[in-house]
Amino acid sequence: MDRKQCCVKLSVQPSRGLVDEKFIILVQKVFPGFQLTIQALHTCEDGHSWEAFAHYTANDTGTVNVSEDPSLGGTYSGVEPMGLLWSLRPVPGSKPGLRMRKSNVQTPMVVKISVYQGHQTKGLVDQVPLARVVVERWYMAPGVRRIPITEERLTATLFLPSGPGPFPGVLDLWGGGGKLVEYRSALLASHGFAAMALDYLTPKVVMETGKMVDDTYFEKAYGVLERHPQILGSRIAMLGLSFGANVTLKMAVYSKVMKLRCAVSINGCHVQPVEGSVMQVSRYIGKFYPKTQVTKENHVIWRNWALPITKDPSLKVDVGRLQSPLLLVVGEDDQNMATQESALDMKEMMERAGNSHLLTVLSYPNTGHLIEPPFTPFVRFSNFRRAQSSERTMLLWGGEVVAHSRAQEDAWRKTLNFLKENLYGRTDSLSRL
Ligand SMILES: *[C@@H]1O[C@H](CO)[C@@H](O)[C@H](O)[C@H]1NC(C)=O
Ligand SMILES: *[C@@H]1O[C@H](CO)[C@@H](O)[C@H](O)[C@H]1NC(C)=O
Ligand SMILES: *[C@@H]1O[C@H](CO)[C@@H](O)[C@H](O)[C@H]1NC(C)=O
């Protein structure tokens, strides 16, 4: 063993941070030209392990800086400061269709960053690394409070930023899988918004009564935010992804109770029975189920559902009636919903109605359906169970790893800015955030 190997210095800064924060990984004190592999390893709460690795060559002073030096191979290549996170993938031999989702946001995502000698591609787990650092990635910033909400028969969790407030509010909805998914709300609270994660497909009230919620459920959630002493009742937004974005679009246009300051739709679709309840929308979707396509790999494509964009006005949310700003985030390779077609149609509707000044569209090529917070590992397909259904489907979400990861970073930054502008008034007065 050569002398220098024992003295390899690895540092990750910060080693404890928010999930959307960049880190700098530095390897020092190796021979000039030394070949090494840097690996990231994460074991999820469900017990599955995810791995990413990249090959580097030390420069003349015996240093590798992952933020500046190119990966020569591995799960990503080129200069990619955060590649060790977004290119994480299930370790070989894992069951297919895994997706990484944090369920307990009160603990961090723990990632082990290790350095190995040589350019290696497998068997790293059986070796002793030259150096290792354990990194913590948090959805909840220090001081963020997590408050379970059961009033009004809601199944929800409110996250309040640190400090006395009052803070603007965000009602945060996920898609067709149901469950109470908290991590994005926790992260929004880490950026200064009182955010409520709301389960609307599988909440307690649905489980008990067997009946799906109607639109008043969302209005009750809004009311809880509006009345909260630490929330600015006149500064509330709604944000959703997928089915949650469908709901967001509908409530933003038609609710007489909710006075939203702005709305964010991430891969949502305005084509849905406008008069319909969640149950009717769900049934309407179910009707199209047998027409879905399947790829060679047996991944189900749902995206032909809303095609072609209908001319029937009773099947379209009339975004021409919107009176507050709307941000549409669109993955152009969304294989789950016809979001690009929907966005184009919404734009035309708003132009015709004269309110297109309220519309911002962020459209990303080679980007799929699951646009998550930055550095979330990319999955092109995953094993999905629709709420209220016992069937599991290997659903194709679409996207390509590099483009999709860049889109997640860009979309998140611009979404936070959009919320700040519309909920706090001005972006530049927010430097304290
Ligand atoms: C090697 O990389 C380090 C860190 O990026 C840098 O500070 C140093 O100047 C580089 N040395 C040479 C000789 O390129
Ligand atoms: C590593 O690269 C980052 C990004 O360019 C830079 O900010 C940092 O100073 C570099 N670290 C060293 C030791 O060169
Ligand atoms: C949202 O609505 C569109 C149009 O009705 C539909 O194709 C899509 O499946 C809905 N989203 C979900 C997740 O159900």
C-alpha cells in the first residue's frame, strides 16, 4: 500500500444542509494523476439502497473538486457538482420500479460519500474506502415546525417556518397516489412559506365513509390556513403536481371561497369534467384506462388520455376567468399526461380572454412527469398504485436524466421566486430568506 493512500482527505461542505442546497466535494492529498472513484450511497426508509458513482483523476496538486472537475465515467459524466445525488439509482439487483420519497421529514436523508482507489464500476460495497464522509440532507430547516392538522376532518400537516411570522401560506397537493406526502411542504417552509400538505384522495374521512371528498374539502383546508394566527390570510397560494395540479387549476378558477394570490401547476391538465367532484374526475379518468399504451418493457403510458384536447367547454377549466397569476411547469416528455398540449391550449384560452399577462409557462425539453425538488434522483418509470385501487402498474413518467435533473433545479428556483413575488410582494425585500 502506498503511503499517500492512508492520508486521503475528503471533505463535503456543507455536510448538513437542505436537500435543495448545493454541496462541494473535495478530495485532497492524493498523488497527482491518481485515479479514483467517488461513490454516494443512500439507504431509504423502505430499506432499499441507492448508489451513484463517478470516476475522477486528481490534478497536479493531488486534488479533485467535484464542482469543477469532470467525471470521466460512472452514473454521470462531465462537470456535475450535484451528479452524485441526482444520478442515484437503486443498487443492482433491487426490485424494479423503485422511487425515492422521504416519508419521515423529521429525520434527514443520510448519504455516505466515499472515495475508492481506481476507476471502478462494481463491488464497491465490499471494499474499504480510502475516506468517507456522512452527509445529512434535510427537508426541514432548523426551527421549522411540523403540525398535524385534524380539524375540519382534514388529513393534513402544516409546516411553519422558523420565526414569529406571520407567513404567507401555500396549500400543497400531490397526485393520484394519495397519502399524506409531506416533504415538499417541509421544504417550502424551509424557504419562508407556511405550507400545508393535504391528503385528499386517501384521507381519514374517505377511509371511514368510503366517499371521496368534494371541493369543499379544499376550501376547508384553505380556511384553516386563512384563520391561522401565524399565516397572512390574504396571501395564500395553491400548488399541485399531476392530479393535484388538476385540482389546483379548478379551484383557482371556480372556488368562490378561496381567494388565491397565485397558483402553480406542475404537470397538470385543465381538461377534466368541470362540474365534477374528485370522484367524477377519477371515474372520468378510469374510463380511459383500457385505452392506455404499453411500451416494449411493459411500462404503461397514460398520456393519450386527454388527447386530443377537447372542444367541449364542459370538459375544460376556463382559465380565461383567472384573476391571479398562474405558473405552469411543463415537462415536454411527460408520458403520463398531455401537459404540453394542455399548456398550449390554456395559453390560447388566456390570450383569447385577455388575461394572458397572468400566465408564466416554464417548459422543459426531455423532462418527464415527476418534477420534484432539486437533486431528487430521477426515475423514468416506477411501480405505482392509484389511490382507491389495489392494482399496481409500472407507469412510465418520461424524461431523460440530465435534462430532467436540470429542469428540477431550474423549476424549483423559479417556483420559489414566483411564490415570493406574489405572496411577499417583492423579491428583493426577501433577502433575509
Ligand atoms: C487543483 O485543483 C484545486 C481545486 O480545484 C485547485 O485549487 C488547484 O489550483 C489545482 N491545481 C492545479 C495545478 O491545477
Ligand atoms: C471547488 O469548486 C467550487 C466551485 O467552483 C469553488 O467555489 C471552491 O472554492 C473550490 N474549492 C477549492 C478548494 O478549490
Ligand atoms: C388530470 O386531468 C387529466 C385530464 O382529465 C387527466 O388526463 C389526468 O389523468 C389527470 N391526472 C391524474 C393524475 O389523474
